[in-house]
Amino acid sequence: MWIHSNTFLRSLPKKSGGRFMLSLAVVAQRAMDMLSPPVCLGCQQVLVRVANRTRLRTPRLLICPSCQSSWNRKVISVCVRCALPRPMIRDIQFVSKQNQPQGPSQIVLRCSFCASMKFKFVQTTVLGEYRDTLQQLVLESKQTTGSALCFSLGGLLGERILQTSVGVSTTVTSESDLVAGPWIPRIPDVVCAVPMHWRRRFKRKINGPDIIATGVARVVARPVNFKLLKCIRLPKKQGTLSLEQRQKNVQSSYAVNVREARRFVGKQVLLVDDVMTSGATLNELSSLLLRNGIESVSVAVIARGGYGH
């Protein structure tokens, strides 16, 4: 692990020997890397240099640039809302106000799939398509020994969020906005993971979404909350279900902690998961959050499936 020690140590707290203990941790980590060099969690090749870190608590990105480039597929047009490779269309809607059944119009940007699904979240950030190397990494992250992989993938996803932290708004008010913006920040106020039912968590012995969300939160420097959402009923696995069955499957499976939600009224929430296919689960959770006072919900996932929709 390579850390700029001087810059890092100056940023540490001076109280109660904090600098000494963390500087000792840096030295210990470097010694371990010399004795047992870190390897890429994707291709198992020895990493000559681990990504620079200015803070010890941020995730170590133990995935080589070659593996990362394999899932960075270039798409001509990607929908901002659902991250599918589809052109965005203009949908003119009218804002209803009190005593004005038809108020001023607004133009909503979304693709045809978003229009059919009626997604409640405003943006989706992904690392890549659910195939090849990235698919293998996601499957390995679900194993009992996948904690380090989940944390590294979460760190990469957090960096992708920072890279796209300023993006085009899905709601514009004039034709000129369709070309020029407007550009608005997308970094959320709090990070949440898609909750996992305790029976599934007990069976897997790992909670991948929670670990990924922790990695994301460390990079984007936002708090992570594990109490806001909860899974109250074990849904069937979505992989074998049709689109309509998936939507029905997640209904009444999740709930919001009302007391916890009061802390985030008017805030932006980022929902984190490993894979998004139809978006039914994330849409159900987004609806619950919006009904409990959350201003807006965005989504971040490791891999995006459903490219055949």
C-alpha cells in the first residue's frame, strides 16, 4: 500500500496518540505488502503499485487497470436514469398547482424503458455491464470470502460517482436546457444499502451490499446508514422471474424505519446494490423513501444487467 506519509500524517488528529497509531498501521501495511505483495482480485496478477491513498480508511483498490478497462464499455447513448444504452426522449409534463389544474410545463428526460417502469430514482451510476470479468467478480463477491472484493468494488464505484458527481438534470424547463444542462451535483447526503433478509444473510455469511455501501461512503466522504431500510419478508430470487413477477415479488418485502427517516427529510439518498437488472427492487425502495420525506433518490450498482430489454 502506497501512501504519501507526510500529507497523510499531517491530516491525522493530534489527540491521544492518533498520529502515532495510524502511522504505525501504515508501516505495518507496507511491511505486509513487501512480504506478501497484493494481487488483483480479478486476474490474480501481482499489483506493482496499489492506488494512492491520502487517507488510511479509504478502500484499497485491489483490482488492476486491465480488469477495470475490460468492463468500461463505451456506449454512444446511455440513459441517465436507468443506465441502459438507450437514447433519452423528451416527455413534456405539466406541473399541477393549487387552483391551477394545469400549471407550467417541464420536460423530463428519460428512455422508453424508464417511461414504462415509472422509475422513482433520478440517476443510476454503474461500473459496467453484467458480463465477462465484472460478472465473475460480482459472483465471487457473494461468497463467504468476498469481503475484500466487495470493499474494493465499492471503492471503485465511489470513485465513479465522484467522476460523474456533476451530471445533466433529468428535469429541464426549456429547450435550451436540453443542450446545455442544467448541471447539478449528484453526491448524496447519505449512503444506504439494499437491505438483505436475515435468513439470506445467515445463509451467505456475508452482507455484500452493506460492504459495498461502506466502500462507496468512504470514498465520497458521506455517512452510511444501515437502519433506514429493512427487509421484512424474504422475497424470491429475482433471476428466474419475469418483469411483472419481479415487481410483485418485491411489494411488501421492505419497510422504512420511520424514526430514522425523520433525520433525512429533505435529503438526497444514494441506494447501493451489487447488480441491477429490471430495477424493480431499487424502484420499490425509492418509492418508500420518497413517501417518507426523502427529497430524491439516486442509485449506484456494480453491474448493470438487462441490456436485452
